[in-house]
Amino acid sequence: MKHGYLVGLGLLALVGGGCVDDPAAPEPEGGPITLAAAVAQSGRHGELGSAVARGYRLAVEMINEKGGIRDRPLQLVLRDDGSDAETSARLYAEFIASDTIDVLLGPYSSPITEAVLAVTEAAGIPLVAPAAAAPELWTGRQRQWSAQLLNPAPSYLKGSVEVAALVGARAVALVHEDTSFPASVADGVREVARAHGLDIVMDESYAVGAADHEAVVAAARDAGATLFIGGGYATDAMEFARAAAAVGYQPRLMSLLLGPAEPDFIDAVGEAGRCVAGNAPWDPTIRTSGFISDSETMVQHYEAAHGTTPGYHPAAGFGAVELLAEGIDQAISATGDADRTAIRDFLFTAMTQSVLGLFGVYPLEDPQAGAQRALTGLQVQWQDDGAGGLALRIIHPWAIANATPCPMR
């Protein structure tokens, strides 16, 4: 199978099954089924957005290697939104105006996804959002075309509070970026901390890019916090881990929102990452299976292509393609065509699975229509690997944990 890449002025297009120089060119009857996404390849979210995009690409490659969907190949068009919501919304409007796109894949991050849904919902095109967990994107919105893949943000770090209570933490420092997704995660932390009788001795937010990481963790240390929890995106996780080491802060548990679950986290922070925990909707040791592949096979293909084991962001991108592919397959079977309404109806009624795990959303006409309600997340932690290094272990939920929590002291 050949792959074509078009790169220039913020545009990255990848096509599975052949080269397309102009993604707006009309396709012949019965030709490729086109999926499109604008996802960060650069800017603030470039690293994790690129990881999602790698999952998109791999899923398209693997399904085309099997002959596509009912003998029709998938074609993937990707553009770089530069981590900017306005740019992303404009790019999705261009996809819609081209009238050559069958279905859509979401961008990276909740704020950017919110801007995009304002455009795509009105156009009536099915979209799976693999990287948007803020509940306000769906709660009370009665979405008609957009389905959430990740578990909702308030659940992200609840397991870490339970773990912290188990290892003896009683005082909590909750610090988070003041944007929709981290703020929603913080809401969930407050709820479960109260339920476990923990005392929140520090509850602060900070503007994007404005955290003084060493000052924050020093304040948490001085407040006697034995659980440090929250953060924002990957850069903050790395900086908080480094800062804790720099100021000698050793809480019983440090759990950070985004970053610790990524394979390169420990490469970036080294020994400062020991016993740092975080959320992961998926882990490569968990066996799952979707329309295109089981997780073990997906991991093998990803490792062959990229030389590293995938974190959950590539798995989320892969899973989003799987869900749309399954919906397309069922739509073609029922109607003879990749009918958008039939694909949408599949997304809003199916209880199924992708490599990321269980998928099921609230149905149409529900106030939370399109919001994920089946997937639950994991809590993972960097621990001794027995060979002088550190490895990521699952410490919660208890039923599937493969390690006990290690306190930072």
C-alpha cells in the first residue's frame, strides 16, 4: 500500500490507499470513503495532538491493508490547526464546504473541540471526538452528531484520591490550570476527596502558561499536603514533577492530570518521575478489541512503525477511526451507502468496543446526548521495573491493578 503526504503552510494530508493532491477533488462513485480532521501538529498541543494523529493514520493503514470497508478504501485528510481553536473551526468549515468529506474525526483538547462542534453540528456530519473530556461539551447540549470517546473529565483522577486515602494521605493540595478540562477534573477531585474525608488545604488555579511550579509545590509542602493532585497538560506535569524534586517535596502521592501516562514522560523527567501517578484511559497491557484490531496487534504495528510503545493518545485516535469504520460498515450493509444519518445512529445507539475500551454514549434526545458513559479510566504510576529503571504500572482500579502504590516517601 502506498501513502501520500502533502505538507506545506500548516497543511498535512495523509491518504491511505493512494495519493491525493487535491482533497477537494470529487471522488468517483464507490470510491474511497473520506475521513478528515484538523489536529494539532504544532503549537502548545503539538506533541499530544501528533500522537492522536498517529493513531488516525495507523487505523486507516491497517483497515486498508484488509481491503477497506466492503471493498472501499478509507482516505484520511489531516490538517494542522496549530493548537488554535479559531484555526481549527475554520479548517473544519473548509472540510464541510468541500462537500467531499464523509465523516469527521475530532481535534485535540476540549476547548478546541468546543469551537469545532459549533461548526460541525450545524452541518450534520458524524464526528467522533477522541481527545475531549470536558463534560460541558455535551451536558445539556443535546448533541445530534458528535460522540465522545474518552471518559468524562470529572472521573479522571478520582481513582488517585482513593489510592491516596489508602496510603495514608489526609491533606490535599489541588492545583489546576484554569481551563475547562482541568477545571472539570478538579470538580471530580473535590467530590471524591470530601467522600473520603480528606481535607483540601490548598485549592488554586493558574492561567495557561503562568504556573510558578516550584513556588506552587513549595506552598503545598508547607501546607502539609500529603496528596498533590491536578495540573494541566503534559508540560505542567513534567514541571511539577521536577519542581517537587527541586524543593524536596515528597507527598504520599503526586498525581498529575496529563503527561505521566505518556511513554516519554520518564525520559523527560528521569528520577523525578519515580512514584508519580496520573490518569490513563488505556494501557497497552490491557487486552481490548475493536472493529479493526485487537490491542495487542495494534501495539505491534505501532511499535514497528514508530519504535516505541503507544500511550493512550494514539490508542484514542485509533479507536475513533474504529468506531467510524464500524458505523460505516453497518450503514453500507443496511443502505448500500455510507449514509451519514445511519452512521450517526450507530454511534448514538451502539454498545461496542474499540481498542481504547468500552464505548457507549447517551442517546439522542437525552440532555447529555453523545457523552461517553461506558468507559472508565485507569490510574497509573511510574515504579521500579526490576532492572534499574522505571516502568508504568496500573494501581487502580483494584480489580485490574498490576502493582501496589508506591508513596514518594
